[in-house]
Amino acid sequence: MSAAPIPTEEQCALVRTAGRALSRHGFVHAYGHCSLRLDEKYILVTPAKPLGLVGEDDPCAVVPLDGSLPDGVLGEVRVHREIYRRRPDVGGIVRAMPREAMTLGTLRRTPLPRHGMGAYFAPRLPLWDDPQLLRSDAQAAALSEELGQARAILMRGNGTVTAGATLQEAVVLTYYLEDACRIELACLATGLAAEGAVMTVEESAARATWDGRILDRMWDHLTQVPA
């Protein structure tokens, strides 16, 4: 295996910033992690601690896509590795535990594209129908296969995984997914969900755009530190 790359301070700062933003908005708590791709063989992962407690000097972990996980790296980072191996288009991944997504997942349901943010997951997200922790390569590989080319996957009673072209995109998609789950649960609560509008494939494709700094503006919102 080639020598591991040395991440830049900008890359490390991005990973730490993303982790703290996910915590500040309630998408992770004691559990959850995120990563970015360094090259075709290595990724950079958040420290193995609650992301809201990650400080500016906490080192991120450089993790190879092949071989054993380095000491001190969380077991579920296997999921990141399996997705990066299969998806050269993915540059960032978030493993999160958002409240509404956790609730919808326990119902064995995933959100339909009912509104703008839900359009990014059309026609419908896959469901990983297993509440167990992903502590083996076989489990991680199976979830990655279930994810396929989708932007995210909902896990029954166990949160979400989002995959973006960049880590910023993966974080923004985590927000969008939680909002889509919120809308879905609200529609189900009315008893009229079957009568509600669902965006067509064409409508979803037109709406799921990043033009107009859509991604940048949400990233700025999520990473803004309160005064």
C-alpha cells in the first residue's frame, strides 16, 4: 500500500467544522461521524468522540480503504470505506442520528419527494431494515450495496447515512433528509398522506439543483457559530 497522504490543515478544519455543525443542529449526539475522501485509497475521519466536543486541536484520523481499521477508529467507519470503494463520485459521507429520520425509520418507511428538499432523494430512499450496529465488513458492504447510487439511506432504528460529492454536500443533504422526514411524518399524522401531492420524477429532477448557491447558502447557515 502506498504511503498515507498527510491531510492539509484546511481538510482537517473542514472535517472538524462539519462535525460540530452536525452536533449543533441535533443531527448527531454522542454517536455519529463524518469523513472526506483524501484520494483513491485514503479518507479523513472525525475524531472518535462526540462531535460537539471536537476541538481545534483534536486530530482527525487518516483511514485506508483497504486493510484493518487503525487503532482508535470507530467500527462503523467501515461503512464509509465500503461506500467510497463503490462510489468514485462520493467525496464526503455523514453518519447521523436525526430525530425525525430515526422516527420514520422505525416505521420501516422512507420519505417521499413531497417538497423541495425531498426532491434530492427522488424517487424514494432505500431502507436498511436492520437495527443492529454495523460492526463487520460484511454488514457494511451489504448496506453499501443497498445504498446503490442513492444520495442517502435510512436505517431502521439506527439513523442515516448521506453521501455527497463533497463533505459540505453530505452535511447539507443530512439537513434536507431530516426535513423530508419531518414533512413525511406530518403528512402521515393528518391521515391524508395518500392524498397528498408527490413530486414526479421530472419535477424532482428540475427542483434538485445546486444552482443559485443553494448548497453554499445552507452550508453557511449550518456552520455559522452563534455569537
